[in-house]
Amino acid sequence: MSAIRLEHLTKKYEVDGQTVVALDDVSLSIDSGEIYGIIGMSGAGKSTLVRSVNFIEKPTEGRVLIDDVELAGLSEGELRKKRSEIGMIFQSFNLLEQRNVLSNVCFPLEIAGVKKKEAKEKARKLLKMVGLEDKEKAYPSQLSGGQKQRVAIARALATNPEILLCDEATSALDPKTTDSILALLKDINSRLGITIAVITHQMSVVKKICDRVAVIDKGRLVEEDTVEKLFETGEILEIFNNSGLAAAGGE
Amino acid sequence: MAEKLGFDILLKGNNLTRLFAGMGVALRISVISVVISLGLGLVLGTFLSMKKPVLNAVFSVYLNIVRFMPQLVLLFIVYFGATKAMSINLEAEPAAVIVFSFWGIAEMADLVRAALISIPVGQYESSMALGLNTLQTYVYVIIPQAIRRLIPQSINLVTRMIKTTSLVMMIGIVEVLKVGQQIIEAGRKTSPNAAFGVFATVFLMYFLVCWPISLISKKLEKKWENGYG
């Protein structure tokens, strides 16, 4: 069953009277429980693509289906509930600076109306899973980038989502920290069976954790295949070179 | 010594009590205006950060009027001008509160607007991703983080408002400065040196009001720098 299905997504913006096409007829489907990579250069449209999945950006045309439910058909309230069932982490972490680590992880639970005590218990479990059980009293400003992303992951998992969206989640981190975060994502995927969509411009990220990958260029889906196949045949390099994406091929 | 510097006059009759009462008037006007300004400024600034073209255009005219118009002229316009032109009977104190709030709301709203738009767009996006509605986004995510950026400048605004209330004597309000003048004039013969002592005391009173406010601001800044920022 597909957890996420995107059908003929097109997104257009009006910028200074000119129409910019960020997404151009993109269709793809992500199976339940897989780690799916979406790779492309900055400006290729992959951020718009991932924001369409939880309707932070509403596509101009096309359909988004989460577990076969079409998002466009939901009311605002239903949509917010759906969003809370889809975890998302960002390049810039986006933690609440005024709250400590534990309170950051509790936050989505508080919003969902979970009792304080239960929320704390749940948050402590999650912090243990991401390896930060000893940091619950620290504030985000006292953490390293990798630690902040771990908090963000714990927060994203607090509401038991079945889908986790990662928008350039490792792009602000050094290679070693990147590896540890990727290992954590892989662990979460295999332990909790959460479907993960990974947006990145780093080929190494795709290679390390993704099952399948889509290549996005200039708003279009130019290739989609299993990671093994794309890397085995060197096809991905070819695609990258052809679309002038060689620069994105490295770290 | 006390006589030479003119402090002695403060101990004559009920002069010191009168000065304190005058300071009370100044503070009453300040506190009411500051509360109105901070409250409404916060609301208006929040709307401004949403970048509605018409609202922002109107606001920019309003802000420029407040910025370029001397507070004294505003006081005169409202107290002498508006009462005549619109034939409404406005007491001096409410007129002063209106002028100071008119000023404070504009500046506060602009500070709030700037603080809110300085919050990275990612914070709005992640709030949406967590399933928050607009009100929750502002209440739990944006405003708490914006307030930290707001503290230094809004404290500056508050102290500026407090000290500028000394202008209200020009529309006939007997506040601390006016009381000071009255004391000096009444004692012209017996204490010819009173001016220094009285005005120095007025200065001290303003200082003792504004200084703690500024200390609190410093303390908060320091706390957030270590703990949160």
C-alpha cells in the first residue's frame, strides 16, 4: 500500500507578475515502510514537493493522497489533524528556543491535549531513543547541531506519526554527525516501521539510507528507481551530469 | 551646604509630599499610556506582520506622523485644537493619555512587527507541520520568541515615554516638574537657591523610576542569553 501518493502535482507561483513553475506534473508514490529519497539541486523544487505532502504548500494542480485520503478534500481542522500525524524535520531544526529539550518534545503532545505527566513520560522515552536522555533540561542554544536535530526528531515522533518528512535534515551538519543522524533515521524506520521521505541534495545521503529515489530537476521528475539500480549502473551520475547537476554529486 | 544647593526648601511645609504627589501624576499618565501602548501595539504589530497591503500603508503614514511630530505639538493639537475644532470637552489628563498612547502604540506596533518578521519562516512552517492553527502558532511559537527580541527596544520606549510626560505641564497638568516650579517660585524670597535642589530632586525621582526598569531589561537579556538564546 502506498503511504503517500502524489498525482500530477503542479505548483505555480506569481513572482513580480511572472509565473514560476516550481513543480511540473510530478507523480510518484511512496510505499508504506520504505525510505524514499528525493534528490535535486537547490531550486529544483524538492522543498516545494515535500511541503505539498503535508499541504504546507497547496499544489496548484494535482492530488495528494495520504493513506488513500485526499488532502484537498479535508476541512482545515481535519487537515491540521492529518498534519499532526505526519512528522517533519528541517534543515534549521526549528526548535522552540524558549523551551528546554523535554518541553520541546512535549509541545506537540500538549497541543494535542495529552496530560502533562503522560506527555513527559512519552517525551523521556523518545529522548532515550534519540540518545539525549541526559539533556532534557538543556535549552536548544546549548546543543550542537546534531543534538538539535535529534530533539527535532523526537518532537516529530511524539504524536506517533506513520510518516516522517525530512527536509534537508542533514545539510547543516558535518559528515560524521550526518552519518549518526542517518543511522538514527534508519533505526527508527526499521524499529517503528515509519515511512520516511528524505529530501536532500547530497547523493551520499540517498546512497546510505534510501530504498528508492526520485531525481527532481527544474520541477520535473526526471528519474525514479531503486537506489541499488541507479548507483549500480552509474545511471544517477549520468542523470546528474546531463542535467548539469554535477555540483550536487559530492557531499 | 544644604541651603547653598537649595535642598532645604524640600523640608519646608509639605513641599516634599507635593513633589511626590506630582510624580504620582506623571506616573499615572505614564503607566496608563504604557499599558495601552504595549497591549494595542502588540495586537496591531501582529496584524502588520501579516503584510496586508492596505493596513501597512495606512500604518506607515501613522508611524511617520508620530515620528516626525514633536510630542508637544501633538499635545497642543489634541488638547487645544481638537477640543475647539470638534467642540468636545476633554480634560488635560485624558488628552495626555491619548497623545502618549497614540505615540506608544505606533512605535510598539513597529517594534512588534519587526520582531515578528525576524522569526525565521521555518518556525511558521514547523508550526504548520505540527498541526497548529494560526492562533496557536502565534501564542506558543512566534510571540514567545519575538518577545525576547523585543525587550531591549520596548524598554527603551517605555522609559522615553515616562520621561516625556514632563511635557504635560504645558497643557496645564500639575505634575512633578510643575510642582517643582511652583515650589521654587513660592520660595523665591526665602530660598533663592532652591532651583538646583528642587530640579535635582525631580531628576532623582525620574531616575529612580526608570533605572529599575532598565535593570530588569538587562537582567532578562542576560538570562535569555545564557538560558535560551
